[in-house]
Amino acid sequence: MCSGGIMKVRYAKKSEKEIAIKFWKDSFKDSEEQIKFYFDNIYNEKNYLVLEDNSKIVSSLHENDYIFNFNNESIKSKYIVGVSSDITMRNKGYMSKLLIAMLENSKKKDMPFVFLTPINPKIYRKFGFEYFSNIEYYNFSVEELANFKLPNNEYSYIEINEKNKNLYLNDLIKIYNTNMRDNFSYLERDDFYFDKILKEAISDEMKAFILYKNKVASAYIIFGLYEENIEIRECMALDSISYKEMLALIYGYRDYYKTVSLASPNNSSIEFLFENQLNIEKFIKPFMMMRVLNPLAIFKNLKLENSNIKIYIEDKMLKENTGLYSLNNEISFSNINEENASYDLKIDITDLVFLITGYFSIDDLVKLGEIDIKNKNIIKKLNKIFSKKNSYLYEFI
């Protein structure tokens, strides 16, 4: 990996966990419980990338492994968290060096992209990251749930806890996967993943319930009770009736809690489950950013052969990605200068994220000035190939 003079990027040693914990505490506002949870359950020195200057660790980040479902293909990727520098040594460009080394390193490992939740998106855009998924947030009075009824027939709400959680992992996965069917990209969740979510929720003093109707797992909910507010982190159901029945459970807390806040995937239009939409406050926030490392691999994943489109991509950080991508009977790449290339459209590696994930439509990208279409005749074709899509990634750790 990279080393320039006395600077060196490497993965941590087993003995350096305390350094990792100190960096985290100095940089983030997480509670002691959250930090303990992360370092007991998730931290792995093999994924802890550090930058040394004169043998002293000055900057670090964590690359956690995830399986990403992208256009119905399972892809290994890394979720970047805990990007931080020694507080006595900030503004020296250490973080930039480390992030670039991480991007180069991930590309060498054949990852088509990596992703992160930014504290400040402006910082990461410089490195080619861009938003590709939103979360919808809803706020309403607990009284809005008054008409949500419990199921009629045979049913049970089971509280999931540390002792019984293994019994329900498969049913949670089934409900989650049913909800992900219409998403273009999302994180794949297996037993290990749901176990981690539940452990984390329990350590955060949150509650989790699963609803069975006629012995079929129909919905689940994860929520926390705070002062006067019930905060629903995730609620998934097989259908809208089961969703309302899951929320009916929440109405049982009305004597102690006055308001509810709820997070939900993009385009879920939860407000229409209620009778009066005007009483439901809704706002949408961009949540997760992606960095494309290998455009060629992504065009192949999107099965764009025979599109007969030529795209010129500029990547200022990973210069080997800059050049002409021809989506003809096969997908090819040539590393040529822009002035020597004839192309239909030109796009920066950052804005490419919008294009390939369908975060914006082509018309949106033209309006925002994020795409340069040389050949106006192909706008219709582009709209068809790069249609608007949904992604769901809601990570806390």
C-alpha cells in the first residue's frame, strides 16, 4: 500500500484497539454504550486502516464488509465509518491521503464501489462520493394512530430480546426481503446482520417486536422510547394492513408518550395510511453516499451492452478511470483525452453515482447542470436506460 517517505498506510495490529477507541471518542459524540457496542461487536483490526507519520498513527478509518444487492446482483462492498484524525494534527492533509489510499486499495480488491454516511457531504464530494439513497422521516401525534386496529383473527405480538432473538432471525429476513423487492439497491441482511441490528437496538435500550398472524410473520418494528417521543427506527410489513396493525401496538403507549417519529424507505408514502395527511409532518433527507471505483464493472452489471452510447467520464482522484466508455455490442474502455474522444455525454465520476443508481432522472440531471449531453438525440434513450430508481440503506453502525 502507499508509503511516501515517512508516511505509511496499513491495517492495524491487534494491540492498537485502544488507539482506535481513543480516535473514535475524540471525534464523535457517541455514548459510552454505543462505543462499547461497536468495539465489542463490529470492530476488526483487519478492517481498521491507519495512516502513520513518523511511526505515529495520525489518521484512521474503518472499512466494514457488507454485501450489497445492486441490480439483483450480490456485490461485496465496504461501508466506511469513523473517518478521523488525531485532534492535535488536523488540517495537515492526512485524511485526504488516507481516503485516497482506501479508494485505491478497494479498487485493487475488485470492489466496484464503496459507501458511507457523511457528517458533512461537502468533504466527501471532493473524493468522488455522491448521494444515492434517501430516508423519509415522519412526525405525528400518537393520537393519529387511534383508528389503527389490532388484527381480528389469531395473532401474537412477540417482543424480541437477547434470549429469544435467534428464533426470529429468519422471519425478520423474509419480511425485509419482501420489502426490498422493488429497490434497485439495498444491503443484504442475513442472520448475522439481523443479530447485530437487534443487539445494537437492545444495547441502545430500544424495543423490537414481530407480529404473527395465523402463524405467519407479517411485520416487525424497532423503536425507542424517549421522554415524550416514540422513535421508530424501522417498521416493515408484508402489506399495508399488517403495517397499520404493527403501528396499532405503538398506540398502547399513548398515556406516556405524545409524539411519534418514524423513519421509512424513500417513496413509501406512509402519510396515506392515515386519515388526515395534513396532520403528518414529512421530510426527506439524503442519507447514504457512494463512490464509484470501477465504472466498467458497473456498466456490465447494468447490462448496458448494445446501448450504442459513448460516455466520457472524468475522475480526478483515480485517474485511470478517466476516458471513453463505449456501450456497444460489448462494453469497452479507452483511456484517451477528451479532445480526442467523440462521445454522446460527459459526466464526472461524482455525478455518475446519480446516473447509475437512478437517484435523479436524466431530465433532472440536465436541469441541475450535472451532465453534459453532446448528442441531444439520445435523451429519450438515456431516460429509458437510466430511469429513476429507489435504494434503501439505513445504517447506524
